[in-house]
Amino acid sequence: MSDQSSCGKKGVRKHTPIVSQKQRGPFGSELARRRAGKKRRMGGITTEELRSHLHEAKGKKLPKRAR
């Protein structure tokens, strides 16, 4: 059996909630805040999820603002 997702499609990208450059800022600052050991502002997301979403949005050409 080959490495495919459950839907049978190859190359399906993971979903990231970051859809604009403006949204990338708070995610990056929250990750930096956690690495520095300061108080968290986004309580509903884990550090690993923050890191994953920022990594997924890294190569995308994002608009400055979302519609």
C-alpha cells in the first residue's frame, strides 16, 4: 500500500488558519512569547500547532489582508 491520505489523493496540503500576512503576525509573536517563557495570550492552541501553522504558511504567497 502506498503513502496516500485517507481520501486517496496525493499531495493534499494540510490546512492552516493563516490566510494573510496580517494574520501571520500574531501567530509569530505568540510563538516568540512562549519561547521566551512569558504569559500566553492564545490559550486555545498548543505550541506545536503554532509552529506547524507558521511552517505551512511560510512558502505561500499570502495577501496583505484577508477579504
